[in-house]
Amino acid sequence: SSVANKLIECIANNNINPSSFQTIFNPESSLFSLLLQSRVQNLRYINSTTKPLLILTPSDDTQIQSALLCSREQGIEIRARCGGHDYAGISYLSDKPYIVIDLFNLNEVQVDVKEETAWVQSGAQLGELYYAIARQSTHLAFPAGLCPTVGVGGHFGGGGFGTLVRKYGLAADNVIDAYLMDARGRILNRKAMGEEVFWAIKGGGAGSFGIVLSWKVKLVRVPQKLTYFTVTKTLEEGANKLIHQWQRFAHDVHEDLFVRILLLNVGGGDDKKKKTVQANFQALFLGTKDRVIPLMNKSFPELGLKAENCTEGTWADSVLNFAGFKPGVPPEVLLDKTQMFKAKFKAKTDFVTEPVPESAFEGIWKMMLEEDVPIVILEPLGGKMNKIPESYTPFPHRKGHLYNIQYLVKWDKNGKEEEERHLEWMKRLYDYMEPHVSKSPRAAYLNYRDLDIGMNSAGGKTSFSEASVWGQRYFRDNFKRLTEVKGMFDPENFFRNEQSIPLLHK
Ligand code: FDA
């Protein structure tokens, strides 16, 4: 299109680095679709008719700068993409004319073992960060998500939690510096952007404020030998009771122990076994087997953990285990950029503040058995999360929150009707859970983005009360502060998307 051509011309004119032309792809380019689709995690959006004017794959900061300035001049939106795991695809979809800046070439990780820190570029995936740390140290780690292909850019910018959350909090809690490009193309570190902006990008959705180029993180200490285990129980084997008991134990036990539950359907279909729900109790303990078994037998004896369920290994081994790799795979799989778990899916999330009654879980099983591929994940909080104040980073669901629930449904078949069927099921499950989860407001988590809970108005003018509907669900009282930072730092609202922090209009 002529707009795209104008943009290309502007970017070329602006750019001091002529090689940048190799990093701009328009829809006529044979690589365009491949590039666009390779980082689409939610396959619902793989064939979307909404396409960017251009995709840029910058290999240095000046290319991002010129793309940003030219887009701004021409009134074109920017979508920054790192891992492309956004649940609603907003890193590569927009209703307005837009370009995608995909940062995957900017994926350097520099670990400083002595200082126990690392600089990681946003375009790295979590696996690359974990790999770099593990290569250099067997006693350092970083507390972030489980899936190695999740991008650092989106993940840190939205919070980020995984198996170390009870010991060390969120990924965002452990960020100590960053380089952010603002709407004028300036590159600002923590000192230059100021503490308020630095606070906002650590979980408030960095994409509302600029493009984060890299993050400095505080690494955390782990023992050289850790223990992980999975114990599975079906409903027939008493899963319902165990899950109920887990609720009292998982958030309250020593913070070295993380036990989550993954619920899924097994059996049925061609399988000879009856269709049922299975609970996988998956755990990481920051210590040896001979310590975790007595601890489990004391605080959660009902699960009946045995030595043969447990594997000892390094933190890197545990990362591979939680990412679903078989024992013995080389750690280099963490560098593989092929997204894992690609599927058409819809997800929603809740936080639990009071144990859910046993009878309420029965309703979940009933609904799960009506679906083909439902997954429900219960992840414990407590520990360090109880000690970090609600306003420390924008993510507010801390003290008093027992665990996070994520409901997912996946499907393969194409078609609107098929999609509607699964979305309707999800809505039913979410409505069913309302009495049992956090209230006023019912909490949500930005990294499990859910556009159902509200969006900015299409005209670009959103009032505080409109935006608060979803803003408070993600950020509670931190939402107001985020809007103040937004007003101060990006008064033109250049960095906007469906759920960006809005400029407020009375
Ligand atoms: P993507 O590139 O799609 O970006 C997400 C958002 O951030 C978009 O709005 C984008 O514009 C913006 N953005 C990206 N890069 C930016 C940058 N450099 N500067 C500014 N804005 C930027 N979460 C979790 O907490 N724990 C977990 O264990 C998991 N596991 C997991 C598994 C799987 C299979 C999926 C699909 C997702 C998760 N997540 C998760 C959720 C994940 O943390 C969330 O989707 C992140 O936002 C993904 O970051 P990406 O960079 O991959 O997304």
C-alpha cells in the first residue's frame, strides 16, 4: 500500500544503518506470512485477515527508533512482539493501521555471576535466559514462568510467575533496571525514566509506556540439588478430596516448596479406560529428597508422597521437567524458538482467597467432562508473595491470596460454530466459579489477558470509570497510579492497545 511504501521510505531515510532494509517485510514479501505466523501462539489468530502494514525485525536499537518515529509521524500504531504468547494476540493484531516490531533478533543474555545479576534483551525467550544462567552457575536461577518459549518482553512487562514464586515472587519483582524507548524514540534507563515509570513497566503492561529493549534482573540463589515430583490421582482415586486438602496446605507450607495442580481429562474415546478427570500434583522443592518427604508427610500426608516419585537434579533439570521435556534431553532445547503448546485456545483466570468448598469442585469435574480438552491449573501463592506490599509492583494480588486458577480450553477444528461452543463452555465455567473466588473486584492477571473483562473504547477516549472496570481487576488500587504515570509519560497515548493504560477523560 502507499502508506506502507511511505513508511519504508521514511524508515530508510531516517536510518543511519542501511542494512535495515533486510529487516522490513511488507505483505508482498515471501517471508511476510511465515514471519507473522511463526510467533502466533494462539492459533485462533493464525489466519486472521487483520494484517500489519509491515513487519520489522530490527537487529539494533536505531532501527526500532526510526520505525517508531516514522510510524508516529504518519499516525500508525505499533505493536511490539517478543514471544507472541499474548492470549488475545494483541502483539500482532490491531483494528487500526499498524506495524509489528518483532524483537526476536534482540535476544542477548549477559549473566554476571559475581554480581548475581543479568541483562536480558526483551526479544529473548525465558528458555534462553534460563539456559544462560544455568551455563554459568549451578546455584543461581531466575523466578519466572514455566514455558520456555514465552517472551521476556511481554512476560516481565505483565508480572510473570512460576515455580519460584513462593520463594522469590514475580519476575517483575526482581527487575532492577531497564532500557525503555519512549514515544520520542529516546532510550531511557531506570534513572532517566524515573522511579514512577520504572515501577509501571514492571507488570503494568510495559507496552502502555514504550518498548522495553532490555531488563536487568537480580538473580536468586537456589541449592545445587533440588527435588521435583509429580503424583497423579484421578477422581476415582480420591482427587477431589486431595485438591480440597491441597488448598489449605499449598500456600501455607514452607516457601521452599511449590506444589501446583494441573487438572485434565484422561480416558474415554478409543481409550479402554473410562473418561475421568486427573489431577497432576507437580512440585518443586529447593532441597533434597530426604528433606521433602518428611515435610510432605507432615503437612500433606494424604498425597502419600514416596521416594520413588521424586527426582533430584539441578534447577536447570527442574526447568526442563516443568516445561514437559523427557528426562535426559539436552538443555539446548531451551533455545528452540518453535513455540510449545501452540493451539487454538481460550483462557480465563481467578484468584482464590477462601478455600473453595469440596462440593463446588464437583461442578468443575462435571463441566470438564463435557469438554474435549479442558485444562485447569491451580498455582499456589503465599510465602514471599505475602510479604511483598501490594504497591511494590503493579501486580496487586499478594497477601491473603491462596492461589491462582487458570481455566483453559483447547480445540483443533476450524469454524465459528466450533469456537462458539468452546467459548460458551468457558463462560459457563467462569460464571459457575464466581461465588467461590476473589471479589470486589474479581481479580485477573494481565499475563493471562482476557479481553472479555473490558477494553478501551474504540474512539480512544476512555473515562476512569469505564477503564476501572478491567483496570482494577488487573491492578486494584495500583490502576490509578498507572493512569497517572501514563498521563505524565505518554500524554499523546502513542502506545495504545485494547487494554493499554488509558489517558483518562472526564
Ligand atoms: P507477546 O509478544 O505476545 O507480548 C505480550 C504483550 O506485551 C503485548 O501487548 C506486546 O505488545 C507487549 N510487549 C511485548 N514485548 C514488549 C516490549 N519489548 N516492550 C513493551 N511491550 C512489549 N505467564 C506466567 O506468568 N507464568 C507462566 O508459567 C506462563 N506460561 C505460559 C505458557 C504458555 C503456553 C502461554 C501461551 C503463556 C504463558 N504465560 C505464562 C503467559 C505469558 O506470560 C504472557 O502471555 C506474556 O505476556 C507473553 O509474553 P510474550 O513476549 O511471549 O508475548
